[in-house]
Amino acid sequence: MKPNRLSTKKHTLRFAVILSALVLTGCASTQSTTSSTSASSASSTVSTVSTSEESGADETDSTGGAMNGTIGSVIEANLSFKNKDFYIDYSTEDTVKIDLFAPKEADGVKVSGSTVTITEAGTYVLSGTLTDGQVIIDAGDEDDVRLVLENASITCTTTAPVYAKNADKVIISLPENTESTVTDTITGTDGNDALTAAIFAKCGLSVNGTGTLNVNANANDGITSEDKLKITGGVLDITSADDGLVGKDAVLMKDGTVHITASGNGIKSTKSEADKGYVYIGGGTVNITAEQDGIQAETSVLISAGEVNVTAGGGANGEQKTGNAMFGGAQSTTTDETLSAKGIKAEAALDITGGTVTVDSADDSLHSNDSMTVSGGGITVKSGDDGLHADNTLTIEDGTIVVEESCEGLEAIDLTINGGTIDVTASDDGLNAAGSSVDGGFGTAGADTLTVNGGTLTVNASGDGLDSNGALTINGGTVYVSGPTSDGNGTFDCDGVFTINGGVVLGTGSSGMLKTPTTDSKQNTISVSCTGSAGDTVEVKGADGNTLVSAVAPKNFTNVTFSTPDITEGETYTIYVNGTEAASETCSGVVSGATGMGSFGGGPGNMGGQAPNGGMGGQMPNGNSDGTTPPEMPSGDSGITPPNGNGGTPPQMPGNTSDT
């Protein structure tokens, strides 16, 4: 346990919105079938995105990140898509066809050399090749212009190949079995305005259809809208010198497939107003490979459906983190702190209610500068720093979370687990509640809280398993923790009060920093000195011979701590290692057996008073009576295995690592 890991990492709690880059990068690859996963609602405030029945319907309800006039979570029910945002068969419409190889003037079309300018609302079908030219949309303020790209190729060496200068909205439609390409060379200008993308729109921009659009942005960004950027279909293959997709007001994706390879960020939204600056993914497939952040929002990110795959900063091994969990936490081996390489980052709120999210990032995989909530979906991450990190609150309601690799698995000031299935592998602390302005450390309890109310939590940590700079509370759920092998950390650790009031808890780890619950806990706990090796099966049985809980230990251990609702005072419980009796203990009260350091924050058995069973100065966890001889250090480490608690053969836990 370290006194304050957040301040060491320079993770500062920010309640005001700070401008930040927001980008989404994706891997360039062949066309893939669009997938869409149905949304799993987090609460009654999240519902299906509305679609206006009339193509000209007003969009004033698209408040996105607004919550009572303040910046908060994206409310999915407030997000609207018009019919014109989706693909419409244009064969029955009045259209203007433009052959880009030899463009001619027509109604709504002006031609000057290699520049084609569209001046009126309507549907324009573009085909052929425009070499070193530009397509400009300069229509009326209320005009909607639809560009249908039928195997069109547009390249320009002096400015943005496609420039929506003025319109109410521009819609790019990609017909089935077509492939079009847009390529730029340098960043152009229009007066004082820089056209910072190969496809640059000063108005709202939508992309739809089932065809393919390749964007080769050699100068800057791939596609940018200074308003909202909406994607409801098509296959977008974007390679960019900077960011992939930018919607300054918002980026909204309902369907389609997006591949992004970006030297900057993948997807980004940049405005800090209450109803802007957010990213919403409600379907489709997104593949991002970015040198910086995968997805970044100036306000909030909501993922409710679809498939999101992000590699940021070269992945978890792109920026190696090392350090001591007690003194300083993780440290970067590089001195360059200017670039952010997080998987998905939000300034105000990051919410995942459904879909599938896979992230491999050099920095935090999922990060919010304020709050994060997971209420559904499947999340798998590898991180060079934290798996899931929120500067303020992190709440898990439901869903499946696998942190395959991390410095710390889950981290926030207030960390609450209400449900879901969570599997964490960490080189430092598994779960860490730290960062409060009233933070603990070395005998001082902070305002941080780590609370488990439900769900299934499996932790394999080389530092502390569950760590809080304030209170640590387990009220329910199933908790399996493989703690450290070194005696400088503990399976459970907190600077405040540690209580177990319910649930099934099994912890294996070292004995030197053993922490046991306080005697005001509402459920009995037993802690025993018991030695085992990596890969050994640990099983706890009652006097009747029934198994209460079992697990395969991923690392060597010298202590076993367990608590279940079935532990009764006066009954004897036996621990078996690989089927052989290794230790037994009779429940004599709320906390029985080996005694730990107690809790620093006051209460029965806390530091400074008598510990639950002799406490400090009494019998050491390994049975030494002089209170000074430390337990023998274990040798060798391995992976982790979760118990099944039913007396059967315990399954092997995923995410096995070696403890270094």
C-alpha cells in the first residue's frame, strides 16, 4: 500500500472541464462485416436512440452530454438521428451526375479548372477520377447536400480534396459494391481558416451506405466536422498523419465499420460546452490503432452497443511501468510526459452499458477525469498503467471486465462493485482506492472508499490485492484475491476500517503485512498461517466435510484468509492444500486465527489498541511467539485460479502471470 499513488502519477482530480484532444484510431484492414450488439441499459435514463421520422425533423433534442445544464454523462435517450442520416436509395430521386474526370457545369454545379463547386441543395452522384482537384460544397444555410460516391477518386496536393464550406448538412453516401478514395498532401486554407482534414466540413456531416471509402490523410486529420459527425453505415478505412475522425460538437456512430490508423488520436470531440464534446458509439465496429489516445472526448463517452477495438501508444508494452507499490508506485521508463496514450478517455464521464470493448494501451485503458460507470457489455484490456481509472468515482454495476495486464487494475477515489464479473491481473495493486484530497497513508485514514456489494471479483496482484487509503468494506458478492509473495504488501490493505459484512471471501498471500477485519464486522472471518506453492489447490471445509470455498493459488502463499456466511462460532474449519490437511482453526469470534496489523483508522482491533487476536506485539502470522521474527519468504510465482466454492474441481483462473 502506498500513501497516495494518484499524486505520484500526477493524476489530478479535475471537476472543471479542461480542453483535451479526443481521437479514435483504427487499424487499416480489409472490409469486415458490420456488427451491432444490442444496448444493455445501465439505468432508466438510458434508452434507445431516437430516429426522427421525417428527414427534416429538428435536432434540438440532441443534447448529448447535457445534464441539467451541466456537463455529465451522455444521455442516450436524448440522442437523435434523422432519416437523412441513414442510406436512402437515390435511383428514384432527381440527381445530378458529375463525371470527375471531365466535370461539366449543371444546375447547382460550377466548374473552374479542376475545382467543382456545388451551390444548391440536392443529390449529386460523383464518379471517375479528379486528379489534383477539389470538390467544394458552398450552398445555402438551410440546404442539405448529398454526395453519392460511385467509385470516385479525389486527390489534391494543395488543400482539402473535399470541403463543405457552407450548408445545413452534408451527407456522404456509399452505395453497395463501390469503393471510393480521397487523398490529400498538405493542409489547405480558406482565408484565415485551416482546412485540417482530407474531408473537412464546417457544417454537420453524416456518412452512410454499405460501400467503402478510403481516406489517405497525409497532411493532418482524416474526416473533420466542426459540427456533429455521424456514421450510420459504410466501411471507412482511414490513415491519417494526425487524428482519424473529429467531430468538434460530437461524434455519433450507429452502424458501419471504421478502420483507423492514426499518428495522433483515433476519434476526437473537442468542445467543452454542456451539450457538446461527446463521443457516442451505439453500434457497428470500430478498429483503432493510434500513437496517442484511441478515443478522447472533451466531455463524455458512451458505448452502448457494437464492437470497439483500440491499440494506443503501441500497446501495454509501449511504455513500460515499474515501481514499488509502497514507495512511489509506477514509474515510466520514458521522460516524455507530453503525449497521452490512453485507450478511451473522457473529461467528465465514461459510461459503458453494452457492446464489446477491447483495449491494449501504453497508458490507462479506460480513463475518466471524473466518473466512470460500467453497467453492461464485455471489456477486455491490457494496460501499461491502470486498467480502469477514474479520478473521482468508479462504479461497476454489471457486465464482464477482464484486465489481462496492468500496473493497477481498477483505481478511483471511490471504487464500488455492485455486480458483474471482474478478473484483474496487476503488477501493483489489484484494486486501489486513492487520490482523495483527504488521503491516507502510514497510519492516517483518508476519505477514499473501496466497497464490494455484489458480483464476482477475482484478483491476482503482485502489490496489495484490495487496497484503500480509507475504508475497505465487503458487504456481499464473491471475492477471490491472490495477494503478493513479498512481505511489503498484503492481500488486503487499508488505512481506515476494514469490515466484512457478507459475501464469500478467500485470500491467499504473504503474512508480513497481514490485515484482518475489525471485530465490528457482521460476518465471521478466519485467517491462518498456511504454506503453499503456485498451482496448489486450496480448499476450506467445515466440520461436516462440505467445501465452503476452493481455489487454485497462482502464486506461493503463507497465509489463507476466508469468510463466508456459513462460518459459525465454536465450529472448526480445515484448510486442505492439494487434498492434504494443512491447517485448521476453530471460530472463536468475528476474527479468529492469525492476527494482522489491524486497521489504522480506529475501531475495535485497530492500530494503537488491541488487535482482534492479540494484535501487534502478539503472535506473528507464521506462529512465531516473539513478535519479531518474520515469516519465511516463499519462492517462485505463477498464475491465478478462481475458486468455485461448491466443493468440485476449482477452475483455473485466466490471466496467469509471474510475480516479479
